[in-house]
Amino acid sequence: MTFSALSHLECPRCGATHDADQIIGLCPCGSPLLARYDVPALRKEDLASRAPDLWRYHELLPVRSPENVVTLGEGMTPLLPLPRYGAELGVDRLLMKDEGLIPTGTFKARGAAVGVSRAYEVGVRKIAMPTNGNAGSAWAAYAARAGMEALIAMPIAAPEICRREVTAVGARLQLIDGLIGDAAAYIRSLIQEQPGYFDASTLKEPYRIEGKKTMGLEIAEQLNWQLPDVIVYPTGGGVGIIGIWKALNELRDLGWIEGPLPRLVAVQSTGCAPIVRAWEKGLPESEPWPDAKTVAFGITVPKALGDFLVLQAIAETNGCAVAVDDEDLLAELHQVAQLEGSFICPEGAANFAAIRQLRESGWIRAGEQVVALNTGAGLKYPETVPPLPDLR
Ligand SMILES: Cc1ncc(COP(=O)(O)O)c(C=O)c1O
Ligand SMILES: [Zn+2]
């Protein structure tokens, strides 16, 4: 049996199809490209004997040859019940998928593992990318593992640990006095001046999303293919939520899941909520958010390339988009830590502030099962904890 059922790349905007076995970025029309697969001859039972990492879904991943898999053991993170905190929120069937327990401490390892593996497979040896921090840490680590060069451009305001992670694994780091869009502009001009780098920016290459979609595959498998009512995701570039949506549709094509898909909720901060604003106005895509600022730094994305796909994902699943205040998300971060013993990241905590709002408004109904993605470890954000008392 073939390792990957990858067939071709398809443009979700103009419908064009492209050969997947070439080095390629965006569709010439400017849209991100999505990987499409032949429906593999795979049964649920076949998964049972496979290792508990994301490569267990290799037929639905784009890497054609197992020798090209670059792995640090990513995937199959815990799906934890949060009974005490859930009772406090009025959501008894609350689950948290904890992506803090993965190499480099955030879900970005998934996109990097698959993105770097596939880039290597089609011949890329040097990557360059803008990042809000965590994706840079992850791509630098997997590039090192693959023996590839990496250049990472990151806002000065990104978590400091991410700078250290990038330099620790030997990648080139460029700090940018600005936001992720300014880092992206730097990368664009660098690639023009120094050809040979592959632009691995969010959604400018087609395979990061394939890694991130494994969050959706795992949620379905961990719940024994019975889907939850709602999945809540902190949305920056939007790749995670689009990936989960893509995964669920692929499982439906395989015949492994039935019925309506979970309602997908895109959560942003009131300090940077372009997708929420577009959702509320009924627009097909977002407008750039001025003066973006939030403590949940990973979701500081004033204008996402894949915004139209996020809006489509939430519309088609009867989901919604919600903005939360920094103060509220920090309060939830501390409550989750104190009631459940889990120190989550601010982006993950934003979900819980949204769940509280949605339960209070009745959008989440009593008895519904809700899955929230904690996208990273609180350990990467020690500044969210108040200064310690002097114990000497
Ligand atoms: C911890 C964390 N959560 C969420 C996000 C947003 O991810 P996405 O691009 O999938 O919307 C990021 C992006 O940097 C992040 O670092
Ligand atoms: Zn196109």
C-alpha cells in the first residue's frame, strides 16, 4: 500500500489544480493551496497497531516516502476532561486537548514536522519564515533535525523563549521592530535578494496545514469517532481551525464519521479581532486590524491570508467567532491552573473566556460536549504569573 494517498493540490478560490510534486507556494491567483487525497483503502482498525504520533495517519499526510519523515515524536496529545473547572463554567462535558505536551511546547510542532518533511522531500534545503514566535521555534527545530538551514524573522515583542529556542538549534534569527506582517515583508525582500530560500510563511506553502489538521483527526479518534458538539480554537493565521475542518471533512469522505460536524468557534482577542469583525459584519474576508495588541501574542495577526477559509469553516459548521478581553483570558488561565493543575498558554486561555461567554448567552447549551484546544504550554509564558513573593 502507498504511504501517502496525496493526489494533487487544489485552489479553494479559483478551483485550479496543481501538481503536488514540485516546489510550490501560492496559487497564481494569490490563494493558499490545499492538498487533496485519493480516498485510501484504510480502515479504522488499521490504526490500532500504529505508534501514538501524528504519522499514524500517514495515508492522509503528504509525505510520500517514510525515509523523508522528520520527527521528534509529535502528536497524540492528551484529551483531558476538566470536571472541576467545567462545573464552574456550567459546561459539564468540557475537554481540553493539551498541545503543551508536544516537542517545542506548542501545536506548531505538527505543522513544522509535516511542512519540513514535505519541503525536504520536494528538494527544499533552505527555509525562511516570519513568525509570532512559536512557529519559528518549531520550524527551526525540525529544520535542524532535517539538516536544513532556517532563517526566522520574529517581532521583538514575541515571547523571549522563542528567540532562545531558535538560536539554540542553530537557525538565523532576525528580530523585527513591528508585527508579523512587517516580519513577512522582511522575508519577502530577503528572498528576492538572496534566492535559494523557500518561503515557509503561514499558508504560503501547502503542507503546514496538513500537520495541523492532525489535531482534528486525533480528537475524532480519541472520542472513538463520536464527534463533540463544539470545538473552540484560538485563531491567529487560522491554520489550526481550517486544518481541523479539513480533517473532519476528510474523515467524512472516508465514511468514518457521520452526522453534522462540530460547531467550530474562532476565538480572537478584542485587541486584534479582524476575523470576528468580518464575521459580525457578514463579510467574506477580513480587513486589516489597526494597532493590534494582546497578551495572547500568537493570535496577534492583523490580516490572515486564510481568513476567508476560517469564515467559511465557521459558517458551514454553524459555528461563530468571538472576541475576548486580555483581562478575562488571564483570569481563566489562573482558574484552569488552580482548579485543574494545568498551566496553559494565554492563547489557550482565550478559548475558556469565549466558552464562558457562549455558555452565558446560551449559544453553548447545557449538556453539550465542548473541546478546547490549549495550543501551548504555559511554561513558555512565565510572565503571565504574578511576581513571586520574596520567600527568603
Ligand atoms: C500558542 C498559539 N496559539 C494559537 C496560535 C494561532 O494559530 P493559527 O495560525 O493556527 O490560527 C499561535 C500562532 O502563533 C500560537 O503560537
Ligand atoms: Zn487559485
